[in-house]
Amino acid sequence: FAEKTGKVLGEFCRCYKEQYGVALFNSVRYEIEGNGGPQAQLLHRKVPLEDHVIYSGNIFQYIEENKKWRNRFCVVPHNYGLVLYENKLAYERELPPRVLVNSAGYKVLTSVEQYLELVNNSLPGVTPKSGHSPILKCPTDFPLILWHPYARHYYFCVMTGKEQDKWRAVFQDCVRHCNNGISEDSRVEAPAFTDAVRMYRQAKEQFGTWDMLCGNETQVLSNLVMEELLPELRSTIGPRLKGKAPERQRTWIQISDAVYRMVYEQTQAQYDAARARCEQERPRLESTIRTDMDQIITSKEHLASKIRGAAPQGCVHGQLLGWHSPCSTRVWLFLGCSSWNPWGGATRHSFGVHALHWHCPRRWGQGQRGASPCFSLLPPAFVLPKAEVCVRNHVQPYISSILEALMTPTSQGFAEVREVFFKEQMDDAVHTFETLLHQELGKLQGKDDLCKSIQRILERVLKKFDYDSSTVRKKFFREALLQITIPFELAKFQELIFEDFASFILVENTYEEVVLQSVMKDIMQ
């Protein structure tokens, strides 16, 4: 297994090295030319609320070691990890937690039947016979299970359906945020990594990487390795498992988790080494880029023109993209239709209003010693279930319409990325509203002025929310197109790249830029 892991990581690190040079060139070019694009209008929290607890409460957890259910006190801090304590007193005394869960890559299940179906599919041919005890029994009718295709599973339950809905919203929010673990702050490492994952999978004729980008870089690479390793592991170990079906299933989950942890350690070491090598080469590469910037741009534009000219005159965009005709037709119809606007006039404003109404219930009171009125927010625990309902009722149907138009199967990852963007914009809208309102408090003369100020600030924030939503939508769809782009034969264009510039120009990346340029007019409408 170590040899197989090393082989996969070796191929990936080669892709990463190639993409690192391209990303570095794009970063330096961006720095010189300053083509930053539209700036966000909403304010973003510069300092996260590090001591802020998003949610906390009691929940029953199944302890696999003694096969018993125990009441635990669960805390969700600002980083959206799940922290389980013996009880609330242990948390208040700052005792070490019992369990720390990073939920990246997990799926939240609310029925034992769903879980058993996934477990049965993970080890084909091993299914408990009728009348035999299943792998898991829940003492209530309201389970909550965190299922992972490779790592260990976590079992919880609550007493009522209302509690289940609340905890499901909390868990789902944790999964979404932990899945979004690759920081976009870096203009080199982050794009180099995500593009390397996409190119690696495309080389194996696997298209769509959103479902793979769950967690930080090491977690993503571990999943990439396990995707190829698991079939071999299953065929080698599966037939040798002993005992009844439930016992074999438990053993298989434990083996998969153990292998996953081994892969994680090996992956972390090799990826860190590859990243260090690239960082060591960075000064030399950057010096070459700054010296030969004009020649590199000219060479790249020449390559792009040759790729663009390879398609017959008058061909449809779909042929250039390498899509099948029905798909390209639906994509272009979708881009041109009025439903392309995800917020849609009044609907987009209602999202802004909902964001402010959920997050900003106004609780007014006089400050101490006659100070000006103070404004405070309700904790996110109040917000999560309601926000989850909005995502389910409004955002997910819109995402489904995009998926149907693009005919892409990567729905889960696609949806989660968009939902994280949506909730981040909600938080930015709240923060902007709160900041602007605080600035106005000292100028107010009475209740009439207060009401007018609130209304004026609300309208101002909604306009900013509208603008930022449109900007994110366009960026998101550009990325979505790259996930479904199937290149035609590109090898013949390799000879057009000067050897001195081969570290900064790749045919595949240039082809993708040509694709985006061809649809940019429609996207920017």
C-alpha cells in the first residue's frame, strides 16, 4: 500500500510542479498589470471571532469501544470542528475533550436505513441476513450519523425530531465549512494545488473535482490515493474477513480507517516535501518571469491563437470545448436565458432581507450610565436551522437547475461550494449592516431618526449584497465550466512552446483560458 501511495503521489507532485510555475506566472502578471477585477462591496470580518462558540448542546454518542450510548456535551467553535466533552462541567472546567472531529468529507445521515445501505455497498457481498442484528441499533427514532467513505464513522442520536433537524443543520454546516479547507489567500499555492488535482484526474479521464476537494490539501490528496487504493484493498482483504456479516462490516470499517490514517501520514510528508522544493525554486522562476514577461505573454498568446484557430470556421462553441452537441446546446441556451440570473430581481433582494432578518434580530436597550443605545446580534445557534431551510428551499433548487443544464454529475461538491459562498455573503451582509448602523448611532436624535436610518442602511446593504452576489456567481460559473470541459487533442500544440518558457505555459491551461474567453461575454451579462 505504501508503494501504491508513493506512485500516486509521485504522479500528482509532477502535476503540482507544472501548475506551480503557471500559477506563479499568473500571480506575477496580476501584480504587474493589476487586473484585479471587481472589488467586493460588502465588508468582510478582518478578525474572526476566535473565542466564539457557534453552537453547543447535549447529544447522545455511540461509543464503539464498549458498545454503549453516552450523553456528551458537544461544542462547535469558530473553526466548525466538532468537540465532544464528557459533560458541560468538563467543558466549563476546560478539561480535555473526549473526541475531536474534523467533518471534512463526511456525509450527514438521518436514518439507520441510509447508513446500512452505504455500509452494504462499501463491502459488496457482505449483507446481514434477515433476522440478524444489523451493524448499528439506535435507541431512538432520531439518529444522526457522520459517514465517511474511508475514515471511521460517528454515531449520534437525539430524543425529538426538532432536535434532529437542529443538529442536522449544525452538522451540515460543519461539513460544508470543513470541506472548504483550502485557503484562497495564496495566489500561487492554492490555484496550483486545485488545478493539479483537476489535471491529474483529467489525465485518467475523470472529470469534475468538486467532490474530491474536501478538506485541506493533505485530506484531498489522501482521498485521491484512497480512490485508487480502495478497490485493491477490498479485493485483497474482503474475502479474508471472518465472522458474521455485521462483524465483518465493522472490521472492514476499522481496516479502512487504519489504512486511511497511514495514507494521510505518508501523503502529508510527501506533499510537504514537494511544496518545499517548489518554494526553493520560486526565486529563480520569479526572476525569469520578471525578466521575460513580455516574451512569455507573446508566446502564450500565439499558442492561444493556434488553439482557437484549430476549430473550423463557424463552428459552435461546443465543438471548440470538446463537448457533445446536446450538452453544448443546453449550456449556451442556459447562458442566454433569463433564468441564468441566480437571484432573479425580487428574489435576490429577498435573500438579502432574509440574511439581515435572520442574523440581526434587533435587541435595543440603553447602555450603562446613559450611553447610546447598543445593538447586538443573536448567536448563530438561533440562525443555523433557519439558514439551512433557506439553502434547502432556495439555493439548492437553483443549483439543481445549473447541474441539469451542464449535465454534470458532481452535484454534491458543486452544491456545497455554492452554499458556502452563499452563507459567507450572508455573514458579510450582516457585518456590513452592523458596522454601518454603529456608525450612525451617535448621530441619532430620536426614534424616527432611528427607523429612517435602519431603512436607509438596509437598502444600502442590499445593493452591495446584490453586486457581490453577481460577482461571485460569475466567478463560480467560470469554475464550473472548467469542471465539465473535455479537451480535444492538444499534444500537437506542445511544439509551439519555447523550451525556456515551458515552466510557465502549459497547453492544457492555455486551452482552458481559450474556453473561458469564448464564453466570457455570456457569463458577464
